[in-house]
Amino acid sequence: MTLGIIAALPQEIADLLKLMKGQMQTHTVGMRTFYQGKIGGQSCVLVLARVGKVAASATCVTLIQKFGVDRIIFTGLAGGVSAEVNVGDIVIGTSFCQHDMNAEPLFPRYEIPLLGKQYFVSDSELNAALIVGTTQFLQGEGQYSLQRMLPKENIDLFGLTNMKIHQGLILSGDQFIGSAEAVLELRNNFPDALCTEMEGAAVAQVCYEYGTPFAVLRVISDKANNSAGYDFTRFLNEVAPVVSSGILLNFLLS
Ligand code: ADE
């Protein structure tokens, strides 16, 4: 069994990459570096996809076809869409929709043409294991806990004392959502949506097409509103490097 781990940007998985880089073989395919090796006895291939649905899809296909991965986890940041989802919370996607897909009047809005699907679902076993890893990261006292990995001043500055775990619908599109109007439109069109990002539903489609179990783990960096650009950048540099990495290390080492 080989696990593929994808993030869009280096900061989104920085601590894990730092730990693994020296011990892994590197391969470059399609202008991306794939880090292949073992983490806690588990064969893994780590890769940075860059941003957006095309980048994520191409990366997924390479992982499946060239590296033979049989499970994929995508991780990184997302903007909160639901009023219940706050900066610092964790979202594990159970269903996924491409909110910018619109081939009307040929196909119903949001339906992926010729696949006949608006929503894709992730793997329940991977999701359950990620919840365990997330809980250990948030509540544990081990080496890979939030308390150990992030300086206290950043925990306080970003209000990360009560991070919640959510499971549900993730939206993806080739758009950074950064205005009150745009996030309201998503909320109106998808009353159940938890958060929005730019890759998850593309990974979901490719994994559906190849029959590969997958999961998407997101950390909320902003509320997709007028301050989202500023909030995202600050969170990306100050908090993101440890959160997905810490959760995945708990997941891999348990
Ligand atoms: N990733 C993190 N925040 C986001 C936002 N507001 N829109 C799209 N992708 C994001």
C-alpha cells in the first residue's frame, strides 16, 4: 500500500516536508517534485501540486499512474463558508462539488458533463483515521501536538484554543473567494457547504474515475470575506506550516 499526500503550496505541508526531505528519493514529473519514501513504516509519496483544479488533477493522475499510490490525502487551507466554521477549525470533507462548473443548458448546473455527478464522496475509513489524527494533534501532549509545534504567541494571536473538527461538504473552484458578496452567493447556492478551496473536488473527480480512495483535510485560514486575502497570507505563513503536518504525522505514526 502506498499513500499519496498532496498540498498546493509548500507552507501547507512545510513541517512534514522538512522532516522527510533528507530521507526520501526525489523524482521530477510534469514540473513537480515527488518525494518517495517511508513515514512510520508506511510507503508515501509527497508532492506539491500548485494551485487550482487542473494542477491538482494532473498531480493525482501522476500519483496513481506513475507512482502506483492506492490512497490519496489532499491537505491545505480553505475559506470558511458556513457561519459555524471559524478560522483555525479543521474540515474533513465527506462530499465535494465544483462550484464553478456550469454547462447549462446542456447539463444541469454543477453536474460534471458525461459523468452525471454533481457530488463526489471521500473514503470513510480514511476520514475516520484523520479524525483520530486530528484529535491527537489538538488534544495530545506528544511531540506532534499543536502545543508542541506552534509557539504559544501564535496560538493566542490566532485564537487557536478551541479548534473544532467538522465533516461535510467542501466546495472547489478556480477562484479565491474574498468578498462578502461572493461568499454569500456560495452560501445561498449551497446551504450545507462548510468551506471553499481550489482543489478538493478535482481530486475527488479523478479519484472517482480511477477508483482510488481519497480524503481531503482542510484548515480554515479565513472566512472567504473582504479580509480573506490578508487573513489567508498571515495564516499561511504563521500557522499553516505545522497544522496539516502535525495531523498527518499523528495519522501516519499511530
Ligand atoms: N483557500 C483558503 N482560503 C480560500 C478562499 N477564501 N477561497 C478559495 N480558496 C481558499
